[in-house]
Amino acid sequence: MSTTPSPLVSTAPLLSAEELKVAFPGRRGAATARAVDGVDLDIRPGEIVALVGESGCGKTTLARSLLGLVPPTSGRVTFGRAPLDYAGRALKAYRKRVQLVLQDPSGSLNPRHTVYDAVAEGLRIHGYAGDERAAVSDALSRAGLRPPERFFLRFPHELSGGQRQRVVIAGALVLEPELIVADEPVASLDASVRGEILALLLRLRDELGLSALVVTHDLGLAWNIADRVAVMYLGRIVETGPVEQLLTAPQHPYTRALLSVLPEAEGEPVVLAGEPPDPSKVPSGCRFHVRCQVLASGEAERAGVAEACRTVDLPVLNGGGDAQVACHWAAACAGEGGGGSGDAPMT
Ligand SMILES: Nc1ncnc2c1ncn2[C@@H]1O[C@H](COP(=O)(O)OP(=O)(O)O)[C@@H](O)[C@H]1O
Ligand code: SF4
Ligand SMILES: [Mg+2]
């Protein structure tokens, strides 16, 4: 795992979401889907933040919104303290500084383009005036494809999955971004290659001071790469904090459930009750209450918070770097000196 946070992490955020909401109107009279439903999130220079949660919880929508690809319904995105400008030219300049890295099978590489053209594409879009060949070589080397010239004329189908993912990363690096947003960057790769790509992202952080938001449904992956983790459930961040603290002393029942099913977890896996979350039907009170193992087991009742769990919504966590949790029970346990120390019973 990433044991020491990058020395480059400073306190002023590079990218921030403030009270960000993205809603999609329902089709044919269906309810609005509140895909991102009030998120504050900071990413600081040189910091890798993992955004973790089950499929459908709004991670991609949040990531796309941070990139200016989806306009927020309300709230705002700021980059270097300036609000994101959605006018064409400003947005184009922004997308040079903040690059999206998708997983390769999602079609981010054109099968008819050589590696060289795939990496040079961004330079051409942005009218790069320098030495294109040198920039492409440099990006491929940084992404671990060496010697780069050996890859110039290859096509995606001639490469391994890991090499293709490196080409995708080189295509982002060639524009010398300050931040990359990587959406499930290793989801389709074998375990061994996965480790190599994660190591590459860590190296880029350390060598280039690159910041990254790594979106993943796999909390175990966060352990290997992140300085900080934000756990998302049904459009909200429900727990966030430095990686070691969040993974060794999780407070939110949802984080505990996600951790309990990892291969290295001790004890019984937590089976969550109820239906997978639907952003067009966000429950009242705590949005997790219909599935919460702590409420179902009577633990929340014993802590005197069961009524609040069902009826009282929780505040949006601020986007900063400290450990925070949105849970009535965790707050009650912390008040008793229990949950805050990670000693609250694992239910
Ligand atoms: N363009 C869209 N129109 C309508 N609903 C959408 C759209 N994009 C995403 N959604 C819905 O928003 C929710 C969150 O989706 P997404 O952000 O892709 O989640 P994740 O990346 O965590 O799997 C899902 O219920 C999805 O169906
Ligand atoms: S607030 Fe209540 S229902 Fe929500 S996660 Fe905490 S204990 Fe569970
Ligand atoms: Mg997604």
C-alpha cells in the first residue's frame, strides 16, 4: 500500500467540488435520478484520492462533472480556486490540465490508430507547436513503454491489455496535465498487470507531482494507491479520510461492509439487505438505512439513534482531508468514546 502520503501534498486544493449535484430527468414520467446528490470533495496537488463505491452510486457522473463533461444541476467545481468556465475555449484549456483516463476496453483506443497517432491525438487537438515526436516519445517512456519508438507503429490489437492501458495513460500524460481522473483504470486487467499500472500511477505522483482521482468499485485497490479515500453511496460521500485510517478503523457501516468482503478481511462478510440503490428513489433519513446492518441488528436502536437513522438526513461532509463520517450511530459511538476510535462493534 501507499504507506507515506506524498510529500508534495499541500493544503490548498487543486480541484474542488462544492455542494455538487447532478440530476438526470426520468424518462416518460419516471422520477429524477439524483446521481450526484450533494458532494464536497477536494483534491490537492500531488494527492491521489480514491473514489470508491458500488456500481451505480454515481462515481462516473461525479468524475465527468469534475471534468466539465456533465454540467452540474447545482453547486460548483473550482480549479485552482477559480470556478470552472463552461464556455468552449475555457473548457478546452481546462481539459488539457485535467485529463480523463478510461479503461481501455471502454473504447478509448481507436483500433485503426497506431500507438503514435493515439498518443499524438491530444497534441493535435490542442494545436501543440513543439516537437510532436519528442513529446510522444517522452509520454510513452513515462508510461513505461520503452523504447518508445518500438511502439510507434503498433496497433492496439498487437499489444497486451497492460500495454494498451499504458498507451491510454501516455495519451493523457502527453498534455502534461496537473491532474488525471482515472475511471476504473485497472478493472479489466489481470491481477499482476493491475499492480504494475497502479505502481505507474504512484510513480507519476512522486516524479511529476501529478494529482489523481482514481474511481473504483474496489476498496482493496484504494489500499494500494490512495493517499485518501472517499466512499460514495447513492450520490453522497458517506465517509472520507486518510487511507490508513479509513481502512483500518472504518466508521460507516457501508465502509465496513465493503471492507468485510475483501479477500484479506477477517471475520464474516457483511451481507447487505435490500435492493441495490436507485438514485430515483433516495430513502428518507440516512440514505443507507434500508440496507444498514447496524440498524437491522438493533445496534442503532441500542445507541438510541434508530429513529434518526430513518428520518434525519445527514449533512454533506466537507471535502477536506480529515477523517469524516456521515452516520448517526458512528457519531453517537464517538460521543461515548467508542466509534471514533474504531472500537465500535463490527456488526
Ligand atoms: N446520462 C444519464 N441519464 C440518466 N441516468 C444516468 C445517466 N448517467 C448515469 N445515470 C444514472 O446515474 C446513476 C449513477 O451512475 P454512474 O455515475 O455511472 O455510477 P457508477 O460510475 O458509480 O457506476 C445510475 O443509476 C445511472 O443509471
Ligand atoms: S445513520 Fe444509521 S442507518 Fe445510516 S449508516 Fe449510520 S447506523 Fe446505518
Ligand atoms: Mg462508473
